[in-house]
Amino acid sequence: MLFKDMGIIAPLLKAIHKKGYEECTDIQMRSIPIILKGNDLIGCAQTGTGKTAAFGIPLLQLLGLEGVRQIEPRALILVPTRELAIQIGEALKDFSDVLSIRQLVIYGGVSQQKQVEVLRKGVDVIIATPGRLLDLYRQGHVNLKKINKLVLDEADNMLDMGFVHDIRKLLKAIPSGRQSLMFSATMPTQIRKLANEIMKSPVEINVSPVSSTVDKISQTVYFVEKKEKVALLTKFLNLEKDLQTLIFMRTKHGADKLAKDLSKKGLQVLCIHGNKSQNARQRALNSFKNREVDVLLATDIAARGIDISELPRVINFDLPEDSETYVHRIGRTGRAGKVGKALSFCSTEEKPLLLKIQKLIGFQLKVG
Ligand code: AMP
């Protein structure tokens, strides 16, 4: 289905075209008409499916058609991480601009001053992490009474990260007559429960089976003992030097140590994790996106919002404790129809984790 057949208004269509999108992705084709009709929606979709545009385009169209300009925001997009907030802000900016819709990205870890100044002048759309938004709300810097569209993105991650209380508090401040949209890569019972509580007869769409991994990703496991992992990683990185690679680590400490080990071996790598400042994380991400450096090390939380189109390779230096994290990790490659490789290193102690992952995805990884 082409965007031009989706009932999208001319200025938005022009901006979509300028971005180089012609055909809708599956989730866009299915969710845009539902959202334009004003219905609530639950989308079970992984990152890389085009879900940002799937909710962003119709949401902005509806706001654009409302045409009112006021101080108070009318739409709120809640996300689990700062990086995802920034990424959604960037992805939607071109669409907002053509409709003169003012958007603001709000997250913690930086001074609130600038965010407060923009709020004072008036914004239409807020893209925020729950903690900082709640902070600003409690200080009286933001009025949520005019919100008529709410999006919860990566709802499963928000739950994992313990944001559910903050979300519930924010929901109390938002009118109940709003349109609500929820997106999640996985649909654990708790998410369903939350959806039932906060949505009105939502339409549910499922663009890939729950917890399935993307077909376009070749997934291989390498059985390697802990102390041999650095050598194996170095071999892969040297073998395909120009292949952009995102390496996942469970812990901040492990990521720092691995970054040091790789640097000693003459490899140029950058590292992002929760102990680094927001600015340092953003700088590292930009250098990786601009291909100044081809290897980025990240912990799971720091990596959640990363969207680098055509990222060809993800390496799991260690296996995640939580199998669903595996699905999120490898979803960073094979995005928007591109082919990707996911390599996982598994030591003897990690074998039970591998079994859990294979149970979740429903097949055995190829052994490399
Ligand atoms: P998302 O799942 O929203 O993170 O999107 C994944 C990637 O797909 C992003 O790099 C988008 O720019 C890209 N994308 C989204 N929709 C389309 C489309 N219809 N055609 C081509 N690329 C798209």
C-alpha cells in the first residue's frame, strides 16, 4: 500500500515522500486508518517495523486538523529511555514542521531549564520519559489537562524499567476521554492488564507473532568460554573491519572493561551506558551514526532507543538474563526490511540462558 492511498493530507505526504518513504510498512498500513478514525490501538510490534511513523503520522495529522494553537500540549508520547525520546523527536520533526506543530522532547539527566522555557512558550506534542515529566508536572511546569492523544511506546520496556507507577500518576492528570495508543514488542500479562485499565475497546494489531524474531536476521551462536570471548570478538571485528557493529553487554562495568581491552588491541570503539552523561551518550551515538567509529558497545538500557538504519551486525558478547531482551537486542539489525546478522557468544554457564531464548523464539540458533 502506498502512502498516497492512505488518506494522508498533502503537506504530510510531501514530507513522507521527502524522507524517501513510498510504500507503507505492514504496521503503518494497518494502524494508520485505525488511528485516523480516532480508535484506541494496541500494536504488538518490534522496533524496526516502522512503528514510529505508524503512530506519528496519523497522530500529527489529527493534531494538524484540530488546528488550535494553545500553550498546553495536546499529545503525549511516553517512552522508556532518553535515547528513544530523542530518536522519536528526530523521526517526527520533519512531519511536525510541515504542519507547524511544536514538539518538545523531555528527559532527565540534563538541566530542566531549557525544557521549562519551551513549555512556557507552548508546545503541541511532548515526547517524554515518565520520570522527568512527572517531576515537571509536580513542579507545575506542565499542564496535562488538554492532552487528547496518548502514546505508550515500548510499553514492555517501560514496565521492566519500573515506570509503571510514574505512568499511572501521569495518567491521573490526563483527561480520560483521550485517544490512547500502546506499542510493545512483547505482550506479557501485565501489559494486557494495563491496556485494559487505560484503553477503550482498543483494536489490536500484531505485525509479527508475539516474541518472534525478525526473519531477515541470520542468528548464530558461538560456544566460547568467558576468557576466550575477547579474542573471538577481536577476530570477528578484524575480519570485517568496515561492518558497523553494535555489541551488547549486560553490565556497565563489563562494557567499560571490554572497551579498554579492544582499544588495547588497536580497535576503535565507543561505549554507552547508564553511568555516562547524557551528552557523552549522545556524542557517542552521533559518531557511530556518522560512521566515524564502526563499533559501539552498549548495555541494554542505554541501547534501547538506538535506531541506526541499515545496522548490519549485532553481537551479544554475553547473553541477557531476560530472553525478551534478546529479541530487543537483535531487533537493532535487520531494520526496515534490511538483512542483518546477529552473533551471540555463549559460555558454559550461559547455556541455560540460551535454552530460555530458544524456547521463546521457537527455534534453535545456528551454531557457528
Ligand atoms: P521504527 O520501527 O519506527 O524504529 O523504524 C525503523 C526504520 O525504518 C527507521 O529508520 C525509519 O526511518 C524507517 N522507516 C519507517 N517507515 C518506513 C517506510 N515506510 N519506508 C522506508 N523506511 C521506513
